[in-house]
Amino acid sequence: MFGDNCSGDALGFLTTDNWSIVEIWHDDDLSINLRDEKTFEEFVISMFEKFP
């Protein structure tokens, strides 16, 4: 895990799937949900694009 939204949902890497970026949602039985971004670099860029 490398981050969370302070509501119990976390972001991390799925090491068993080529280090894919995933979200783990607390309100959904801790399900693992793949992010659209394929690399950590793409993830960071997408986060910064949300801010003007």
C-alpha cells in the first residue's frame, strides 16, 4: 500500500500481477479493483491532472 483516502480505501500494488496498481475498497468486502493506469508514472500524472 502506498496511499489511502482516510476513509478506509487504500491504493497499492498487486505484486502477483506484475505490480499492477489497485484500489482496495473497505465497503465492498475489501475487494481489489484494478486502476486504469498501467504504470505508477501514469497514476501520478492522472492525479496531478485533477488539480489546476
